[in-house]
Amino acid sequence: MSLFLSVVPVSEAVATVHRLTVQVPQETVPLAEACGRVLAADVHADVDIPGFTRSVMDGYAVRAGDTTGAGDAVPAILTLRGRIQMGQTPDLPVKMGECLYIPTGGILPEGADAIVMAENTEPFGDEILVKKPLAYGENVVQYNEDFKRGEVVLPRGRRISVQDTGVLAAVGCADVPVTTRPKIGILSTGNELVPVTEIPRIGQVRDVNRYVIAAFVRDHGCVPVTYGIVKDDRAIFEAALARAAGECDAVLISGGSSKDDRDMAAAVIAEKGEVLIHGVAIAPGKPTIIGRCGGVPVIGLPGHPAATFVVLVAIVRHLLDDMTGSAVPEPVTITAKLAMNVPSTKGREDYIRVFVKDGIATPLFGKSGLLNTLAKSNGVLRVPAGSEGFESGSQVEIILW
Amino acid sequence: MSLFLSVVPVSEAVATVHRLTVQVPQETVPLAEACGRVLAADVHADVDIPGFTRSVMDGYAVRAGDTTGAGDAVPAILTLRGRIQMGQTPDLPVKMGECLYIPTGGILPEGADAIVMAENTEPFGDEILVKKPLAYGENVVQYNEDFKRGEVVLPRGRRISVQDTGVLAAVGCADVPVTTRPKIGILSTGNELVPVTEIPRIGQVRDVNRYVIAAFVRDHGCVPVTYGIVKDDRAIFEAALARAAGECDAVLISGGSSKDDRDMAAAVIAEKGEVLIHGVAIAPGKPTIIGRCGGVPVIGLPGHPAATFVVLVAIVRHLLDDMTGSAVPEPVTITAKLAMNVPSTKGREDYIRVFVKDGIATPLFGKSGLLNTLAKSNGVLRVPAGSEGFESGSQVEIILW
């Protein structure tokens, strides 16, 4: 066993994660509970939407041709023939020189091809003065303009957004096919760890990572299952890992992944399964382990919370996306101006926590053990492996978190 | 009653929302369930963090002065005096010319003031060759460098992020004081509405807004309570509104807010409570109502889903933030280059749905009734009331949603 970790690039770590075969079982949930879940199948429109040509305004259904040249000074004068009731098929057509009152969402009557907003008209006895010329189709939504029957309205793999729930409702998807939330086991290792309810003595720290990892996992559509603090004892660790791997769809181990020979996670994973990668060219987060145990993916994370968080964002996220069947695009990045120089070591990806405001990204330098800079940051600057850093004032891409 | 809505600027609508007095009750939740909730009190550090000066690396604890001028060719040669065990106070000091092996997180021994990474050393019998000069404090986190005992680590009003759960764990906040999730009643009004499980006939549409509003409300830390479809019948509507106002902390009404005289929401709210605003200079979303009924805030939203969504983002969000006690900063905006001209009417705020990718914002023009552009968009461009629009190629601010 060599003394140092032989690190691989982040891209290789991510590719390895994607090669860990995972099953993506499915289930059906009521639409009211679907937001945030991942679609397990394409969703098609069951009907044409809208199913009829309708008004998007309160106003008057007219023939656009009747309003040519109309204005404040020379309004078009149309005979008001009646009112269209909401949800009812108009019983009168609109003939040349006529109009019908129509509410927002009302069915466009035969003959009419545009709606003039009430605000652009003036009643004048039985007539309506129209003070604005209208284009054909103005303020009208055409039959199946929104979605055509049979069309895929949302694709498999899409994480259902707030807006998407509206699309699902419109196409009658009351029971939504989604992927099952995978169970992710979380083991906190280390003799120095104490539960959050205890006062740490000298040399001890509270088990912070359990909460950070669980919250991240839940935020990415999975169910965290925590296995508490596992002491640095090989038999205890082996038993905890075996139990978690048996009960969960993947296991995340916090701590125990350094090359220090006290750390035994890699050795146990290698013995009970396989270690695919131990050491990633990422800072912070180098001692990351990627492997498999009992048929499920196992990732060993650094013990320091801020390093853990970078590995969650840069690597574990890909595993969780695969396990939830999520075909998400890359996280949205924003461009900002760097407030100071960010030096970096060539050959490793550096993840620098930043606080972005008003287009200015201020790096929050801090040792990888610090939580305060992590909590103050709202994004991270990735310095690619081939770069020696960025100069103050340069435009950089920030991944928001 | 005048024929048209007299609109107010969005800023006035938002200010009115903020003046609706709301109570913000509190409760305590276990830390594992706190992510996403809003802190009801400042959280203080109960101990110094870290409680001891410690290593952030696996390596050797040294005196930085011993490594001055060290390099690959001329390493510093230090006598290895032993190993520090994780979580235990070192029983040996580091004297001049000496070092101790230390794991990540280990307690810095007396005399030592820096850690050299194992990778920058080479063992040589009982000695360690150090091939890099170290600065005082390098790879060390000092006693209480992260948080000082008594310090406010997270402020009241903060929405607890994934990272924040780590801060709370570190300071021993096992039971987290959070604001109680307000209950938001949702009424869908309109004779044209049918449940999502039905096939709409001509003139009918499915009740889309119920799901969009409920998902938005939940996404903003509230509990949606849906009251189903309320037909356009004054007695039925009055009863439903009274029931929702009695059971919930606020009520959102979808539809029934236009000036069309069939719409009775404003009249009923005025009779049973008060209408503060009816009509906002926002597009889409003009017929918005802001009022109060039975002592709770009531907001009337447009019936069209895409218009509803804009009003949720621009106005309702402020109500929900107040009700959850959230002192959130403005939503993060990104700067992007506009792919085409966006004309607008001076005097109203226009909200144009956009799709942003690679720094280019493409407007998704579409009538306010369309869902497909809403679901395809990942942000919105606000065109201020004083502007006539933006030209293609200009840099604009996009609110991500």
C-alpha cells in the first residue's frame, strides 16, 4: 500500500460515479405531492389545450377587419349584440360591424377573430366605440396553441418544478409516474466525534457531517438514513457498513477516508467490495473514496464539513441524480466579477467558496475545516485543473448553491 | 363602481402586502428536520469552535522555524518523536528539531505551530525529511477560529440552508427554534373549471392553479390547504371564503379577480373585510386583489396560470416571507445578454419569461394563458414601469425561478 493517495481528476471521478450501475424503481404519487420528484416517464397531453379558441382578456370579441384605422379620434363603432357567459358556447355569431362582450377565458364566437380589451373601448348606447386597431388573433389563444393532444409535455427525467405541476394538471396527470426516492445510508466515523447534544471535550468535535449530508441528500430527492457515530474499530465499522449497504441503495461515509493508516474505510470497502477510486484532485476534498459494497455504491467523504460539502456538490450529486433518474442540466451558473486574486495549484480542481452580490464575487478563503465561510457563501468558484487561478477583476462563472 | 381597474405600481402593492399585520408563531423542531425552515431566534455558539487548535491535514506537527529554507534538494531533517492519536491530548511536546505525526483533526502538540502535509515529506529511518518551508500556523485551525462562544452564528429570520444545518450541529443546536409553517387556504373559482381528473368539455378548463399555487406555497415554507373548485355563486363563494379565512392564516383566491362584473371576489372581500388594492400595474397579472377578510390577508390572483405565477413571484412571495418570518435577501438574479428586443408599455412592470443558457436570455413570448412557455422558462425578466423595454444585445438582470 503506497504512502500517498494517487489522485484522479474530478472528471474521472464523476465518470466512475456514472458507471456505478443503479436501479431506478418507479412509483405513482398524487399530483399534489409530485413537486420536486423526478418524472419516471414522458408525460403526454391527453387532450388539446386549450380545447377551444378563447379570450385572454375581458373585452369584446370583434372582427379585426372592422377595427382597421381605429383610434381615439376616429373609433370603430360596433353594435353590441350581447354577452358571452363563462364556460358556455356563444349562441350568436359576430357579423361584420358587430361585437359580443367576452370574459377572460370565454369561448370565441363564430365570426370573431380578435378581442379588444375593455380599456380600449367606450360604451355608447347600444354600441361600443373601439379606439384601437386590432390584429388578427390579438388577445386570443387558439385551439391547441398551448399543447397538442398526444404531444410530450414533460420528459422523463425531469425534476418537477412548481410550474410543471400546472402543466401536469392541464394534461390530466392526476397520478404522476415518478422515480422512487432512493435510501441513502449515512455513517459518521471517528473516535473524536460526539453527538450534537454533547459538549465536546478537548480533542472532540460534534458530528456535523451527519446533518449536512442528510440535508443535502434530502434536497436532492433522496431519503437519508443515518446510522449514527461509528467508532474507529474495524469490527464495528464493518458491521455498520454491512448493515447500511444491506438496508440502503447507497452509502455515504463521513470521515475515515484519509490515507492516515488509522483510517480503515478504504481497506474495509476493498475487502468487502471494491475501491474504484481513492483520492481525487479536488481541493478541498482530496481523500474521497468511490467504491461499491454489497452491490451498492459507497462513497467515502472527508471528515471536514466544508470539504465534505464540496465533494457533495462536485461528485455525490451525480450519484444522487443517477439514482433518482434525474436528467438535470448542469447547475445554473452566474457570471460575476472577481473581487480579488484567486491563486490555485495546477493539476487539481479548486473549489473556492464565494459570496456573490450585485455581480461581484468575493472569495471567502478559509481552511477546509471552517463552517463559518461555508455558511456565509452562496456559491462556489471552480478553478479548473489546468488553471493557475484567476486574477482580480476577471469575469468568472459561479455555481450557486 | 368604475368600469376599469385603477392600478397601482408593483412597489405599492408590495408595500401594502408588508403592512398586512401577520403573527409569526414559533415552535421547536429536531435539527434533522430543520433544513428549509426559518429561524425564529438568533442562534449562538454554546462553545468555542474548534475547542482546541488542530490539524487540517494528515502530516507532521512541526515548528515552522525549523523548516525555513527547506526544499527538495535541501530538506529540513526532523526527529520523529511519535504519533498523536485522534481525539487524545498529545503527551509529548515538539521541541526544536523534532516532529510528531498528526492525523487530520488531531490536537496540535505544545511547541508545534504548523503542520507539514505527509506528501511534502519523506521518512528516513527515525527522521522525517521536510521538503517545503512552512509558515507559522500553516494547515492549522486555531482555537475558536471558526466560532467564538456566545457569538451569533445564524440570525433570526434566516432560512436554514443545507450548510446551515452543519453550523447548527456544531453549536449544539439539537432542537431548533423555527417559525411555525403558516396555513395558506387556496380557493379556485370559476364555473369553467373542472377537476384535473375530468376531461374538459368545450369552454371548460382544468383547475391548474390549485396545484401551481399549492406547490409555490409549500416551496416557500407554508402549508397549502386546498378548498377545491368554488362555483361562481355568491353564497357558495362567501361560505368558502369564510371557511378558509377561519381555518387558515391567509387565503389565496385563484380567478374571480377581473373587473368583469361576473367576478365577485372583490365585492365579497370588500363586504366581509376590506379591499386595499384592486389592480396592479403588472403584466401579466393586472387584476390582482390585495385585502383582508376575517382578520387574515386575502389575495386574489388572475385565473390564467402564467399570470398567476408572475403574481406569486412578484407579490405573494412577500406575504409568505412575512408570514414565515423570513428575512430573505432578494432572489438571486443573474446578468445575461438579451437575444431579441423586448418592447414594453411604459407605466407598468412587465414580466417576460425567459430561458437563460450560457449567458444568453431568450424571451419566451406567449400569451398569459399559455403553460408551455411557463414550463420552458427558467427565469423572468422584469421590465420596470419607467422603461419602454430593452434592446437585443443589452445586458439584463434575470430573476431565476
